[in-house]
Amino acid sequence: MGVVIPFEGSEQKQPSLDPLIALTGADMVKVNEAILARAASHVELIPELAGHLINSGGKRIRPMLTVATARMCAAKGDAHIKLATSVEFMHTATLLHDDVVDESDLRRGKKTARLIWGNQASVLVGDYLLGQAFKMMVETGSLESLRILSHAAAVIAEGEVLQLSASHDTSTTEDAYMQVIGAKTAALFAAAAEVGAVVAARPKGEQAALESYGRNLGIAFQLVDDALDYSGKQALMGKSVGDDFREGKITLPVVLSYRRGSQEERNFWKRTLEDGNQTADDLVYAQKLVDRHNAIADTVERARHYGDIARDALAIFPDSDHKSALLEAVDFCVARAY
């Protein structure tokens, strides 16, 4: 069930993160070492719980953005390593907190930390990682980087509260949804990319361009994630389908399907998402509705739009291997939907 949209030029090599991974590999080894070192504590539960999520197989695209943009901008020293580690800790802390708020049992196919160690431990270890992140930001001596990342932390928290207030609310508009993902997801992508130029002491115009690149890449990334949750492609990738539906999340495929649907269909969304009254067959019917109303294809089309903005933001930078890899990262993000 779900929509599989033919990818134009599918006979050609599919976009990949491989160039970005290869170019950032040496620095990411240092980032990973810093992650392990900074997650350490004499309180045994902290590295145990943090390691459960840190080692769960995420792509670490956010810290890679910091490393790649810093290298593209010819940054010196190791400040970008500490900032990339800070970015990953901020992301990990957000995931720990998210799973508590959403009462999630699975993440990346594994039991969530909250399910194993409980909500209180998950929140507190997330707070510990945030503290370590800010310590590393201070150690770089870059007040501007600290400003950017601390602002992102506040915006992410605002996004969490905004999503909570809109949770299970089928009257959520597309504008309100975009405001949530702009805060929850795009803010950290934007900050991760921008600080790469900041530690390289690049002009304000280049810093702003990378902020725009990261922000629009983050929006495209989240849009595709939300589309995949209702798509058959998700199952082919070995990931569970319908997590957002089961948790009652109002994502763009739902917003579009609800707006375009009949009163009977809207009643279905209200019962399953607002009231939380779901039966075994409801996910299949939800997938039929998003298919019927072209909601996945239109969500992906919006992702393409934001991806194009991200690509254009890099136009001011001279051609380089790092620029090419960052451009391909945009294509990879959108191509995941096909």
C-alpha cells in the first residue's frame, strides 16, 4: 500500500550520502571519539542510556553538515569537531525528550530508552547531553557559534511545545504544520550548517547562505520522512510504516487528506487521531486515503521545492568536492521518497 512515484532518470545512479560520508570521514572519526568521551560519566546509567541511542545506527547527517561546511569554508583548528559533537548531542537529547513526550516504544526499530529505563531517566540523560553540548560550545571560544546553537535549542523547544498543542488536532493547517517542522527539525539543520562558516570566519553573506541551505534541507528532509511513514517505500527500506499514525501525529499527508476528504473521511481521521480509537485495519485505510487524495506525492513535491531553495543557497560558493557532496545530500534527501 502507498504510492511509489517513478523517479525521472531512474536508470542513472541514485543520489547518495556516500560522497559526504567519505569527505567528512576523518573528522567524523574525531567526532565519534568526542561523543564517546563526552557521554562518559561516573554515573553508570548516563553512558549506558546515551549509548543505546547514540549507537542505534543514525546517519549523523547534522554533525556531517557542520564538518562539511567548515571544510568547504577552509576552517582551521578543531573547533568544528566540538561544534559537530555539540550538534549531535543536541539532536540526541531531542530524540530522548521526543520519545517521552510521544510515549514512543520504538525508534529505528529498537526499543526506546524510555521503555527500557523509564521516562525520568531519559529526560535527565537528555539534559546531561545538552549540558555537555553547551560546555563544548564554550570551549571553542566562538561566542557567535554559542549564540546560534543556543538560539536553535530554544527554537526546538518551542517547536516541541507547539507540536504538543497541535497534537491530535485534525484542524491543524498546513501553515501550522510547517511552523512546527521549521522549529523542530529545520532549526538544528540550519544552525549545524551555519556554524561551519562561523568558525571559518567567513563573511556574513556566506553564513546566511549556509543557514538557508541547512534550514531548507531540514524542511525537505522532514517532509519526506512524513511522506514515507504512509508509503510502501518505507517497508521496502526495512522500516516500520505508520508510526506517526499510531501516535496520532498530524503530519502533512494527514493535513492534505483531511482537507480534501469527505465528511465521512474526516470523521475517520478524528476517530483515529483525535480520539485515539484505532482498529487493526485503520492504518491500511489511512494509506488508501492519502493515496486517494495524492497527499504523498504533493508532500514530496513540496520537499522538492525546499530542496531547490537549499541547492540555490550554495550557488555563491565556488565549486569544490564539499559543495558537490552537500548538493548531492539534497538530492538524496528527496530521492528517498522514490
